[in-house]
Amino acid sequence: MLFHSAEVMNIQPRSSYGIWIVLFLLLATPFTGISSSLFDEVEAPADFEEFETPELVHARAQTTWTGSVTVTSTYTVSVFDELIISPCTQVEMGSGARIYVEGRLTVEGTVACPVTLTSLAGSDHEGIQFNSSSNNRGSLINNLSIEDSIYGITMYGSNPVIHNLTILNPDRVGIDMFSNSAPHIFDLVINQAGRVLPFQGDWRYGLGLSIGSGSTPIVDGATFTDHLTRAINIWGGSGGVLRNLVMSNVSGSSWAISAGVWVEDSQPLLMNLSVDRSDHGIVVRHIDDGGYTRAVFRDCTVSNSMYRGVYVDKENHSNYTNYETADFTNLTVTGTGGIGAKTANIAYAAVDVNSTGAWFENTLIENSTSTGVRLYYADASTTFRNLTVRDSGDPGEGPHKAGLAITWIFTSAPVFDGLEISGSVGPGIHSYKAEWEANDVYLHNNSEDGMYLDYSSVRITNSTLENNSHSGAHLLDNIDTHLENLTVQYNGFSGNTDDEKAGIYFDRSKTVSHPQLDVVCSSCDVMNSAGSGIFIQDSADLWLNDIFLANNGANFTPLFADNSGLNLGQQGGIIHIDGIDIHTERGTGAGIPAVEIHQAAASIHSLMMHGNHSGIEWDGQNHNNYPSELSNTSFSGTECLQLSNHLDLSGIGNTISAACTGTIQLVNSQVNWSGFTDSGASPTILQLDLNSDLHLHQPVNFDFTQSSPTIASGATIDVAYDINVWVINNNSNGIPSANVGASFSQFESNVQDSTDDLGYRPLPDFIGQRWTNTGGSSFTTVTVSCGYDSVSNSTTV
């Protein structure tokens, strides 16, 4: 019902007929309540439905309000009519009063003289509602202020143009859109949504701008301050373009997640967005698998959130059919859970991706009191490009200590391309039961490890780990892990134990031998660690390829391995090293080897050692008795080589260099080497205890009459050579398939074989002389016989 000043309206005494009309209007006013689930936007409640005006009550074809106007219940602008509200007009709205627009509404406020809709006697009104019949009828609102309403503006399938709209203290929703509404809104201000409530019976209070049911607005310039539940709430397959948005202090709802921006099952574009001091900054949630969610954010800053800066998740966390639900470019998240938040130190994560996918490009996270980024049940639909995390983590909270926490990911691998983490209160990265890939990683100045990989499967390439308080990388119980082109330096200087001081710490990676799922470090340079360059503990099927170790801890072995803890069931395996270059300075080198291996099987190829050290110490005893190999290695150092407890150690191409000033010592070891060369300045002494045997196949430059090996009673050194037999006829042509036999004067059994197509048969590795504690034996003679087509011959050498 509308009252206007007598000077404008010329009110006449009312008839009884008019009184009955008033009573009918009052009885027809809807008072239906609102119901909603906690997270789902539901069908519009009864008081959101389009109001059907009684046939006898309607506005004039064009009505102009000016001065002071009072609306006590409802007012309807009929479908072919227009209501014009002049500048400076103050409209007082009664309790529950609402202006319904089915035709055209024109508000002509100015900056100097806006139009005001306010409450009558302090009771909340219901603002303005645009019904679908008003769509494309050219409604225009300029410089309007709506105060103390339940709803500010509600739209059903309408598209007004709004400039300079201010809504103060709406109880439920400042602007509420349904049914494919598509307004254009410029310079919007909504303050204190849901802050003054007499009661709250459902969650849908304290929303600034709600965009639902397929609506697609254009919003350019909006400020939201001090809301209970959400500044922007987008749901139900909606979209639109929203830019230049500022919101702060969205906090406090006990019915629903409070957030600056909430996007649910929708596809909006939001640009140039700032959220400060909210419970959650931005939340993107996928609920309905009948639709899809794809929120796009550009140039966003989220600061001082209490729980999360950005949260991307899916309601059904057990549904692993993930896809990319959010796309962020140029995102900054600062101060999550910090002193600027409503309550400090209760944050979950600055950026949290849970059971879904997302794209993040150019993301900066700083000063979070919890982990910077947390991934939980994500997969290959998640990608981070150029992610930087600084000064984040929650002390004593497991993975949340880290700048990046990745847990429970086994379906497929999220990807990080360009990742820098520094200043974490724990490790830079904490990965637990997770699969992921990363390229161009820089982890530095973190308070624990550069990265802590626990029972994970990762691929990391082209990365640098430096100046971390503990090890550069700690791999615990890992499988199927590949580190490639890795530079690790200046780590471990706050470590308390030897493993914490190491450059790279392999801890139970893997514990059993398997033809797949290996742990690999290729082209890894480890330098200037506080302790060992590489520290290996209880790890099998570990592959180290093209390794460079230099200037690591002065009192630590550059390469240290101890597999004594692998002693159960099928535990055990071989450490594979193919190409390792060690540079180390140990003063006199006394007692500090370049390589120290305890109770481990290994296959070592191309090991080079430089500087002052004591050489190699290797105890080959291992669970399940795996054989070992040492090949193409140059021995050096003050004690050169100490081997113990090797049941089967083979190798080819090893060399004693001029830098070997000690001995080759075997204790309880069975060693078989081919092409072993002594290039020392003077003959090197070999030392064997009573339980050792050394088999040398075609050694080079060994003269045991000069070097005088120390051989205990029961030990042997065998010197073996090859015999190459060529069977020819009288025309010096090789005879194929001729019978060849060889008998030896000592040590070896007789041999029978046949020649190849050219008449050749090599007979390799037969003992020519045996050395014991009593000296060398006589040289073995061999009689070689051949026969073909009943013709035979023989010779003795």
C-alpha cells in the first residue's frame, strides 16, 4: 500500500470499497519461511517467488515519485508501466514491504542526491524484486541506497542496468538472482549483510551478491564489507563476468562456510579480486555431477583468511572422476591464519585442493601459519605453474609444517612446473603416499629438509635444493621415484644427526628387490653439505647415475650407505651406482673414506675419487646374499680399498691409481676381477685373510714376485688367462664344427667344445698360476686337441 504527500497525490476520502481492497492486500501478502541445506542452493523459497498482483491494483502507465514516499506493504509496477523515482527521493518501506517490477523501473538518483530506500520505524522491508516480465524493458537504477532490508534487490530472469548501488545491512541477501538473470551492475557497495539479526533459522543469511539458477551478470566494481556468510555466492550453473571486486571481513556463520567468494556448480569469470580478513577467501565446490564446475579467476589477492585463502574441493570425496574445476592466474594469498586474521593460528592451508582438479598459474603464497598449499586426493587434472611459497607452515603439525603438503594421491600425478619454496617452519615439501611430478623446483632456506618424501612416487627434474636446515632431500620408504638434473648444496647445517646433515638422505627407498618401481637419482650434484653428500640407509634397488659429490662435510664420508636394517623376509637388494665423481679434502685423510658401505650389496661402475681421503670401505654382507660388482673404478686414498664379507664380488676394468698409497685388503671375501690394472708408482700390496680368495682374470702390470702380497694360510690369489683356439686345415682355412678339447696340468677340469663357423673357439678364464701363503705355484700347462672327420691333432703350451 502506498501513501504519498497530499500536495502530490491529492488523496480523497476512502470508500468502504477501498477499505476492502486494503484488507485483501494485507491478507494476500506472503509470509512463508525459508529452508535450505548447509551447502546446496535450493529452489527459491516462497517469498522469492514472483508476486501476482491482484487485478484491481496496478500502477499508472508512468508514475513518478519524488520527495518522501511511504510503502507500507507492496507496490507493483505492472508489465507495461514505468515507475520513475526522482533524485533525492526517500522511500520509506514498511515491515515486509516490497516493490515488484514487472514493467520498467527508472531510478534517477545522482551522486550528490541519491535515492534512498529505508525502513519505516526500524522494521525490515524486502527491497525491490524484478520479475521475468521486466526482462529487456530497460530498467535503470542510478545512485540508489537501500538500508535495513531483508533483501535488497531480487531478480527472476531480469536484466536491469544498475549504477552506484549501495545496500546497507541486508539481513539475508543484498542482491539475489534467479532464473537466468543477466543484469549489468556497476559500482556496487554492500555492507554488513546479516550482521543485525533478530534470529536465524537457516543458513541463507548474510549474503552480499547471490548469483544462482543460470544467472549471468556483468559486475564491474563492487565493494563488500562485514558480511556474515558470503560476499559473492554463485550457484546452480551460473556464470557471468565480475571484475574489480573488493571484500573484507566475511566471517562468523555457524550454519555454512563463510567465504569472500563461493562458487558451486558454476562457470563464472572473476577478475581483479581482493578478499581480506574472511573465514575463507575463495571457495570453489563441485556438488552436482549432472553439471560441471569451472570457475576462472584472474588477478586475485586473498589476505588474512582465518581458515583457508583458497579452497577447491568436491562434496563427494570418494568420487575420483576428477576434472579441472577452477582456474587461477596471478593469485596472491598472504597472511592465512596470521595475526591479521579474525582468529590466528587455526588455519588449515593457504591454498587447499581436495579431491578435485585445478589450474594455478603465477601463484604467490606468503606468511601462512599453516601449510602454503595442501593437495589431498588430487590427480593429473591439477597443475601449478610458477608457484612460490614463502614463510609458511605450522610447527609440530606433520605435513602442515611444510610449505607444500601433498597426501594420498595415487590415481595420477599432479604437475608442478616452476616451484619455489622458502622459509617453511618444516620442510619445503612434505609428501605422504602421493604421486606427483615437478620441474624447475627451487627449495631453499627451509627449517627442515628441502623436501621430505614419505612413501611417495615422484618425478622431479631440473631442480635446486640449497641452504635448508636439514637435508636437501629426505626420501623415506619411497618407490618409483626419479630425481634428475638435481643440484643440492649447502644443506644440513642445523641438523642434529648424520642423516639430517646429509645432502640427500635415502631412507628405506625401497626395502625389497623388484624389477620395477626403482628409486633413481640421475645427474645429481651434491656439494657443500654439513655431513655426507649422499647418506643411504636400508635402501635396495636404489639407482645413482652420473653423480657428482664435492666438498661435503669435513668429518663425514661423501658417500655413505648402511643396509644393516634390511634383515626380514624378502628385504634386501642391490644399490646401483653408475658413474660417480667424488671430490673431497680430509687433511691427512686418516680414517675418513670417500666411500663407506656397511652390510650392503652394490653394483658400482665408474667410480672416481679425488683429493685426500682413505679410499673405499665396503662390508658386503647382506640379507638374502645378493652378489655385488665393482667395475671401471680407480682406487686411491691412504688406505685405498678395504673389502669384507663379500660372498661374490665381480668386476672388470678396475685400476689402482698412483694416488693409492695404501693396500688392497680382503677380509672374508670372494672376489673375481677381470682386467685389474696396477698403475701405482710402486707395486701395490694385496692383503688377504684366511677366508678370502681373489681371482684375477688377465691382470695388467701385476708382478707378485715384486709386490709380495700378504696372503694368510687358506687364502688364494689366482691369476687366470684366456686360450683362443683356431682349428685350420692344410690351406690355413678355419674348420667349422671341429671338436676342441683342453686338459690342464692343475686347478682346472678338462673342457670339450666345438668351433664356430670360422673355426674359432675361445676358452676363457683358466687359472695359470695360484698364489698362497707359501708363494706362487708353477705355471699351468694346457694340452689342446682338435679333431674333424677322423683327423686329430694336439699341442701343449
